[in-house]
Amino acid sequence: MRAAVDLSLFREFLAKGDVFLTPGLRLSRVMMQAIAEEQLKEGQSVLQPPTILPVDGWLEAVWREQVEAGNLPPRRLLGRVAERRLWMQVIQADLKKQADFSLIQPSSAAEQALRARQQWLMWGGDPEDKFQRQYFGFDADCATFERWCSSFARQLENNAWATRADIYRSLLTVPVQSKTSVVLCHVLQLPPLTRQALNQWAISQGPSVPERGSFSTLATQKFPSQRAESVAIAKWAAQRHRDNAGSTAIVLLDFNRDRPELEYQLRQEFDCLGARYAALPVNFSSGMPLSQTPMFRDALLALRLAAAGDTVSFLRSEVLALLRSPFLHGGADLNGTGLQQLRRACTELASERIDKRDLSHLAETFAPEAHLTRVFGLFRTDRSTREKRLPSLWLDAIRDVLRVWQWPGRAALDSLEYQQFERLEVALDELAAQDAWRNIFSAAHFALGAMLG
């Protein structure tokens, strides 16, 4: 099977040992894997992969180097979760002072404010430009946003924090002695601020781009449904792959909505639904949030169950997913007679929701020897997952719950699942960093879910 990346475009740069920059982490990993596979085929006993990083990752590394060199003041770069929590604090504090202003969903407002400030700065905005700031006063909502922005900026300054846009702006203030030669790999567009920071610190180069062909011969075709369209696209892309017709680009108007159906059809055409799940020769421009992957979705469900009180109910579909999960209870009980009877009993219930107490009773009735039933018994008397504590103090509790469930269940994870599994500790590290906010998490699954989402 051909590599997902055409390395022939980058041969001359690979030989020179240049730094390679990609739009995101996903393409960086794909390129690294393709280069490693090629070196193995050439018989190299020691792999010598080049430096391949996302543009944002490389600029962040440059910023950290300048901080360590004393050229920039030390600051803590806020991750997206921490930045959203700071916006929540700013908005909640402002609401207490404004008697004539209220919000139905402050959390949504925090997310929108985060995006608005980020877009404003990334696309040329200057918070110190009074001429720009005066426009915020022409509308009540804009004036409110401007008030939030001022408070947000004060919090950043008082606590020596920074957002990504802030560190890029700071990079523009440092004199550069020598620039790094970098190769831009499929970097089609960057926000102006990112481009300015990159031009400040790097000499960008890249492979020559083939001339665009004529668009006069493009044909259009109608389909009766989205599924029919996805089936046709998958067959067309797979045939081009078999014919060695070069790279194929598929553009989706609504990526989040259209991807699941198209991915399924592509996996069907490339026979990557079973054991070859990780062998799909397709690179998606945007990955799936960890919280939506089967392995972590089931882990979060197990944490929810552990943290729930006896009267808390779950959707029947969630309960059945829990009982069928290959990532929980070691996977050993999945085909046992007891669990089959338990699944049938849950399916036949008239109610669409099942509370934890009834689920535990059904498990003891139909599958008394199953590992899942023993887990229920352990959590019935364990109150540690229902306490309030600082984020960092949840780490051991989260690990303990997942260990009891024997997550991730299977000893032989495929390469994709193993990469996902490695992200757990990264998420837990980010969770521990949230102690600075002095906010209390009341349930473990909310804490971890925020990191993975």
C-alpha cells in the first residue's frame, strides 16, 4: 500500500536536514511514519528521522527558547481548557457586578469570547490600539465583550499568563540574529499573526507546486442522498488509489457532519473495518476528539458510572455500550452467558433509562460471576469518586477506577489505539495543571472529559 504522503516532493530537503513544518500534529505523525518506513525498507539499522513539527508547535518551542535565554519575560502558556476556565471566571465576576445584564449559558459565552479574542488577534487585531478599541463601544454586546477583554488581559498580566496569540505577538518584538530554514509541508494558509511570527524567525521554503489544471472540464453529478454520494466518492477514491493515479483530495462542506458516513464507506472500500482498521490510506485534515473515540468514550462512561449515586440513571444505549465494550472488564466476559442474559434483560426494559441501583440488581441476578458485577459491588461502598477535590487530586482516583475496570481491556491494541492510549497521561498532566484556578471538580468524569474533548 502506498504511503499517505508523497515523500518524493521533499527528497532534496530531507537530504539537507531541514526542519519540516506541517499544518497540524496529525500530518506530522503521518510524515514521520512514512519516513521511518522508507528508511526501514532501505535497510537502515538506525532510523534518522528529520525534525517534523506543526507550525504552532515549532513557534511555541522558539518562544520557550527566547524565554530561557532571557529575551522575553517568563509566562505560563495557557492551554485551551485553562483559557476557557479563565474566561468563565472573568464572565462570572462581571455578571455579579452588572445588575442589568445576564446570560442563560455563561459557558457558551466563554467559548465564544475565547474564539473572538483569538480571531481578533490572529487576524491583525491590536489590543493596545485605541482606534480599534473605540469601535467596541458602538454596540451594547460589543461593549460587554470589550469589558471582558480588558479584565481578561489584566488577569493575564497579573498572573504572568499568556495565550498563543500573546506569545506570537511577543516573538515579533525580539531581534533575530539568524533565521532557521524550514520546509512548509502542505501549509496552504496561516493566520496573519502566525505568518508574521514565522517570517520573523524562519526562512520558509518548500517543494514547487504543480501548475493548476484547467477547471473547464470539471463534471458535476447529483445523488439522491448523502449516503449515495459517500458511497460513490469512496468507490471513486479507492479506484484512483488502485490505479496509482496520485493523491486524491475530498472536500467536505460540513466536516463534522459528513465525515462519519464517508469514513465508513472508505473503510468498506479499502477493507479496513476489521483487523486492518489502522491501515486506511487516508489522512483526515482534522482528527477526532479523544472523548469520541471508542476507547476513551467507554473510559468516560465507566468514570461516570463510578461517580454516580445509586439513583442516577443512564440511557439504555449507554448501558448496552458499557456491557458490549471490549475495553472494559478485560473483555473476557463479553461472550459469557451471564452477560448475554444481562444485555437481553436491559434491552427488554420498558424504560429508556436505567438507574445505577437497578443496573446493579440486574447484574447480580443475571451475571453474578461477571467482572462487571464485582465492579458494581466495589463502587457501591466507595465514596471517594463522589468527593470534591482539586483537579490534581483526581489523578489517582481516575487511574484507580480505570484499573478496576481493567481498561483498556485488550492486551494487543492496534497502533491507532496505542497512540490514543498514550494521550491519557498527557490529559492527566493538563488536568493537574488546573490547580492554579483553585476551582473544585465534583466528579472525575467531568474533569477528564474536559481534557479529552
